[in-house]
Amino acid sequence: MCGIAGLVDWGARDRDTMTAVLERMDAAIARRGPDGAGREIVCGTDGAVAYLAHRRLAILDRSSAGRQPMVSADRRHWITYNGEIYNFLELQPRIADRGVVLRSHSDTEVLLELLAHDGVEALPQVRGMFAFAWFDTGRGALTLGRDRFGIKPLVFVRPQPDLLLFASTPQALEASGLWTLRPSPRQRAAFLATGSVPGGESFWEGVSVVAPGTCVTARRGGDAARTYWSIDHVWRQPRPERPVAEVAPRIRAAIAESVGAHLVSDVPVAVFLSGGLDSSIIAAAARAQTSGPLQSLTVTMAASRLDESASARAAAERFGTTHTEVALEDLDLDQVLDEFVASLAEPTVDGFNTFLVARAARMAGVQVALSGVGGDELLGGYPSFTEVPTLFASLTRWGSAARFAGPVLARWPSSRMTKLGTIAVEAPSTLDETWWAYRGLWSRMDVARLTGRAVPPVPSSGGNPADPFDIIRDLEWRRFLQRQLLPDADAVTMCRALELRTPFVDHHVVEAVAAAGRWPRGSRSSWKAALCEAWPEWTTPAARHRPKQGFVLPIDVWLRIALSSPRPTAWRDVATRLRQPRYAGDVAAFLAGRLHWSRLWAVYVLERMETPS
């Protein structure tokens, strides 16, 4: 797990000048890898010169043999790589059978030799999270590759037709001095409407994103993309309905096997433990496959209804983990807010909670942590799986009457009723549109007021049109998980040099869930509820029966204090920026309880990203 950056020049530019560019890009990714740094300049055919940089967070083979950029045994191929290949030990014999003697015990070398011999056709064999830049000197070509779900980030630009820059973060592209980051007006509108930007696109104008499950090969004449895996093929498989008793063991086995694979490490692995279903399942499966101590960690919020410490403590006792609690009350809110915003690659309405847990984990000496991210999206744990179809059916049934009632609800002294009123006014005509309105932030009218632009069209889901559950799952997975949770998690954990692993976001698990078939709905609220009934020893009674909560911070309370006080003692910058005249009505609506805190939070983060000081 690391940071990567570099460039390829096909234009015979001054070597010293390009080396200085590389050094600046390298410095911009330094905090992603405190355990080592490497830079290489490599010449290829067609006049191509590759400048490669790497910052290392050493998890596998912590010796100098794992140093990057790394060259292949035949000296033709070079790689700078960020991620973990969980099945690298299984893949080693395939390389040995070809007569290659491995010089390290790292997953980097395994990936490099697979690419050297099989090209991108090797990637379907690989299990893990990764982003890499592979330079083939024999072809003068650079290939940028990304894992199936886009867990690890990778962006690139072409400042000139014969020059390409790439990096783990957009900020490293700007650090080159050859590119300036400018917010895309279209993406500003999309962010305020949904809390993220559309998949496969960047918030920054002109910056290209390597799509999940895709490789982009760059040559002098241009770039060519190739998809090696798509979740569409998984979702679209025909699935007969099967009883819970038949399906549950298959899913349980897949999750347990995935957790085991994600434990491969040369340093201790911890668990982010909330006491909820997802993290409890991860902790239980990890405990069953770990002989030594297993550390767990949670953040506490004393006297808050959002505090999960009691549930987490009960889960830690049940599974025998060495548990650490970090009190939120001890934080300097202004300091951590500045650190959080500085860590972001793009604006987001999420991620602050993960940032605080990651910060606490590193202070506790943790370098690798398992997270339950992805469980709700895959197994139907969110309220949206039941509420959105019900809402859509109601809007369809009431038609114009719902639209007439919308403005009345929008003035109700309740942010939830205001939200329902906004959805009714916008009158979504499909289940997809209803989900976007349900999950969204600012209404289309408000986005136009705040940005002067219309919201981009709503993309359709890739789920089975005949199954509302499939549609919601595809939207939650592809739009919320892949475009919001995963990018946020990478940004806020890697800024603390913490490797976050997500066993639910694993193609073996996803394919097993899809292949198992459709579960009977009946009175069950989600697949997750059925799974918990199938293995109660993996969860605590409290976790099985409590309502869905998740780790939520009291941001609404902090905002209310900052905006209500003439001289706030904390979050002074928040108050200053949101008290601008153009936000006066919105602040008043928030203080009156008619506007959800997430809308003002989105505005603030956007302001900070665009004008840091």
C-alpha cells in the first residue's frame, strides 16, 4: 500500500527539467508511504522516457527487496504499484514454472512478472486492491491499471499530446507544475446534488480517471482503454430463488474465506469494530483464523445517542480482541477538520468519521485494519432497500396530489419532511430517479441557485429491471460505495499511512452472493438479516437486533453550535464561510430544523477545497 506518481515523455524534453517535475510529484505523495521512497528514469523504444516515483508503506516483504520502482527479471519491464495482491503466494508457482527466480517475497514482484509474461490478460487471476503504472521498454508504452472495484485511486492527464502525467492523487498532478487543478462546473453541480461526482469522472476539469476493472495503455499516438472485469456481468446473471438454509452457508463460506485472504500481512492486522453486524462478522471471521492477538478499535462519544462503544465493547469481549477506545471529546475540532480537508482528493460529504478512526488507529500503532465497508451495499443493509421502492410506489399512486403536497411538506419544521416534500416536487418517474432524490443532497432548484447550472442527467442502474432489490443494490454499490465511500476511505486513511482492507468488497464474495440466487423476501428486511440468523455465533445479540445506525458523528450538533454563537470557540472557519449572505436563508433553515446538516456540510467542504484559505 503506497503512493505512485510519474510521467512518460515522448517528446525528448530536457532530462533535468523532467526530473525536477518528478521530484515535485513525488513530494506530493510522500505521506502515503513513510517507509521508503524510490525514483527511476527508464528509456524505451519510440523515444519514450518514463519517470517513475514510489512512496512505500511496507506491509509485505518489508526488506529492501520489496523496494519500488521495480524491474522484471528480464530487465524490460518496470512497475510502480500501490495496493495488495492477497493471493500472491498462490500465484508464485506459476511464475516459477516459467523459469523465473523471484528475488523477493513481495506481491509487487509477482504482479510485475505476471504482467511481463501475460500482459493485462493476467489481471483476472489477481485478487486484491491495486493501482499500478507498468512501463514496457520494448514497446515504449505505459499501462495504467486499477482493481475491479476501484478501491485504489489512479488519475492521469496529458498536458501535451506527447506527455502523460499519472498519480495516486490529483494534487500530485498539480504539484508537477505542468497542470493546474480547476473544479469542473458540471461536477460542482453534481457534487452538491449527490455528494459525489459521476463514476469514471473527476471533480477536476480535464483530469482522467482509470475506471475500476480497466487498464489504459498510453503510447505516443494516444490512449486505449480495456476492461478486464465488470460488475455488470455479475449482476445480470440469472438467479433462481433459493431458501435461506441453502444459500446462507455459501455466503458464510465466501465471507470467511475473503477475511482469511485479507489477513495476509507481515505486520499485525486490526479490525475497525463498531459492534454492528458488518464489523462483528469481520471480527469473528478474523478471530477464527488468527492464532495470535487481534486488535480492535472504536471511537467513543460519551453522552451521545450516536455512541457505539458499549456494542463494540461487547463484540470485543465475545470475540476476544484486544480492544482500544478513543474518546472523541479529546479532539481539537479545528485541527482535525483542517487535517481532514487537507487529506481529500475531491470534495465529499462523507469520510470525516473514517478519518477520525484512521487517525486514532495510527496513534494506537495500527498499520493495517479490516473494515466492514461494502456489507450494507451488497447484502441490503440500508433503509433505502425498503424505503425507496415504497416511496416510489406512493409517488406513483398519488401522482399530482403528491406534487401538490410537496411545497407544504418542504416548509415543515423537520428536515425529514422537508426532504420528502422536495422529492415530491421533483416527481421522479422511475425507481432509479427516486433513489437519486432519496440519497441526494440539494434539490435541482437549489443546485441551480447555488451554482447557476443544472444538475447532470441521472444515469440508470445496471440492476435487473424486474427486481427493485437489484436496482437499489446496483445504485448503492456503484454510485454510493464506489464513488463516495471507497475514494473517501483511501484518501483519509492513506494520509495517515494506514492501509484499510475491505473483505466485503472482494470479487469472490460478490460473485458468490450473485451466484447463490435470489433470496425469498417475505418479511425479511434484508439479506443481511437472514445471514445473521444463519450464524448467530458470528454476531452479538445486540448487533443482530438493533436498528441500522453506522458510525455517525454529531456534525449537526457541532454545526449548530458554531452557527448559533456570535463567537464560536470551535469551527470558526465553518461559521465564517457559511455566514456569507448567499447562504443566509439556508443557515436559517438549518437552525430552524428544516435543512439537514449534510447540505451545509457539502457547501463548506466545497468552499474549503476551492479556496483553502
